[in-house]
Amino acid sequence: MKETYLQNYLVENYILIAMVVGIYFVVFMKSAVDIFIKKRMVINMTLLLILSIAEFYMNYLKEQAMVGLPLIITGITYYSLKPLVMATIINMVKPKNKLIYVPAIVNFLFYCGAFFKNNVFYFGSDGSLELGLVGYTFIVTDWVYWVIFLLILNMEFYKKTDVNPLGVFFCIAWLMTANIMESIGVRAGILNETYAVAFLFYYLVIHVYISQQVNEEKEIKLREQRVSLMLSQIQPHFLYNTLNTITALCRANPKLAEETTIKFSRYLRENMYSMGENDTHPFSQELEYTNIYLDIEKLRFGDRVKVEYDIKSDDFNMPRLTLQPIVENAVKHGICKKLEGGTIKISTEKQGRDHIIIIEDNGIGFEIDKALNDGKPHVGIHNVNERLKSMVKAKMEITSLIGIGTTVKIIIPGERKNVRLESGERREILSIGR
């Protein structure tokens, strides 16, 4: 007989048991969800499991008309724990408010007295055990918790006006409907299953939300580390080449070396504090930094380094130390490879919402395919390209012809709102140096 009742319990509560076991399994897996939420989920699901067992066992004792200590203990357990589910939900919203358990404690003390005075059940005309009016007192406690819960949610939504209450409203309506259905006896056990589904859904939403936050933080941190690393690679590269220039001038022309040192020290004094920053700055400042570098190179190479400017637009920002490495490439690997030197032209313009920067030189040029497969890291240009893409979503295009020269084109997109993009093809970006 007992085996039959056990089978009936497992059949009737199969879904609830499966969800409880599933929550246990998911909670004990390693995740970014706070330990407080995990503990509350375990407590809540265990509470629902105990309630389902107590309810089923109490019904079994009622059917057998067994009035005694087992019924008293089971009844006190069931009717005392029933409102505690809502108390734990409120505690998840307001974890520091311990007064929330006062109605549950009062409910527990009431049923302890009622059961020991035999005021909960009575025998019907057919000899069956019926639930008296006192047996429904736990419903009052449960709805007291509902009123408290709704008031707390109302205050929370009042404080956080950016929260969309539609999803919360749906869950509350769903739970309240299940509560009413069980209270009027439409379907026994539906509330426990509804609570279990709500807890499971809540945990999954929290898990997804926290995982997204963790991934976003990791992505931001990784991007910052990548930018810092690239800046640290570029800065020593520029400093090393500048010091080499000064060293060469010390032997060839000490007076010129002195002028170059003064110019370079002024550059360091004015810009050293900003070199380690990862943000953007106006193009005019970037051009100023580049001009100092070019002045130093012109002091060394004389008329072999000529510079032309065609600045039609400068009202935009770009990452720090992105123009100078490109110009440095044009000087070192372009025009200075020719005995007579050459000219570097820096021009800007605005096309629609995009800002275009073009760095041209009439140096020796190079073959792009060979440069891509020469086994060299091309740190300067590669890092510039990566920073342009990650910080301002810019594109860099490189074209070069042997004996003609090289052109580097940077396209920095402006803000686009409600703009229809025309279909078409764009050239691929070549992340290479020489």
C-alpha cells in the first residue's frame, strides 16, 4: 500500500522533482552568479520539495483518518512552511531586512497551538477527516506577504525608472494566478510547480545577465591591455630612432645635435604625460606631434626630406601616436632609400560624414605580397591599424608601386544616424608595414 502511495507521489510530482534536481545540478556548477543567489535558490527549491512531500503525506493521513502525532507534525510543517516561500522571495529582493520573517513566525506559533488543541481538522459525517476554517489561516499570511512584496517592487521600480516592468508583471501575474487556483482548490500542487519554474527562470536570467557583464568586462579589459601593449611597443620604437638621429648628429654636426636635443626635449616635456593614455585626441595635436618628428628628421637629412600639407579638415579625433608611425615608415623606408630623397604629403578631407587622412610619399615603393610574407612583424603599422579599428572603427588602406611610391589612406567614420548605406564593394585593409 505504501509503495503505491510512493509511486503516486513520484508520478504526481515528477516535474517538480526534475526541476529541483536540475536546480541543484546547475547551482553547484562553477559560474559567475553570486553565492548568495545560489544559496537562496537551493533553500527555495528544497523548501518546495519539503512542501510537496508534506502535502502528499498529510493527504495520505487524512484519507486514512489517522489523527495523531504524525498528522500534527506534518500539518505544522506544511502550514508553517507554505507562506515561507514568499518570505524567501522578498528576502532575495531585500536581503538585509530580517523583519520579513515575523509573519511566518507568527503563523508557525499559531499552527503549533491550533494543532495541539485539535482545532485544525474535524471528522465529517462520513467519517473522513476535513480541514476546518483554522486550517486556511496560512492563506492570510501568504497574502500578507504578497502585499509586502508588491509594495517593495513598487518602490524599487519608482527608484529605477529605466527598468522595464513588463517581464516582472508577467511573472507576478503568473504566480498570483497559480496561488488563487490552489487557494480555491482548482488544482492541488500547481503553486509549488509554478514557484519552481519561476525560480528556475529567475536563475537562468541572472546567470545570462551576469555572464554578459563578465564577458563585457573581460572584453574591455582585454582591449585596454592590447592598446597599452601596442602603445608600449610604438613609444620605444619612436624614442629609439630619435635618439639614434641625435647620436649620428653628435658626430657629424654637434651644433645641430644640440638643436635637435632641445627640440626633442620640448616634445617629451609637452607630451610625455599624454603618451601613455589610451584615448583619442584632436587630429591637430597628432599632426603637431608628427611635425616635431619631421623637424628632427629634416635636421638630420636636410633637403632629402620634404613635407607638403593639404589640410582641408581637422575637426575630428584619432588615437594617439597613429599618424607619426606611418610618417616614420614613409621617411625611413620610402624617401630616404633614394639618394636624392623625396617628398611626403599629408592631406585630409571630409567625404560625407567620413574623415579621410592620406599620407603619400614618392619613395622607392614596395611589393605588397612580398611584404606580407617576409616574416617580419611590422610592429608599427600593424599596431596602428589595430588601434584605429578598435578605438575609432577606422579603416586603413595601403597601396604601393615600385619606383613610384606608397599611399596610406585612413578612413575614420563619423556618426551615422538614420543613414541609408549604399551597396558596393570596399577594398580590404592591409595591416602591413615595410
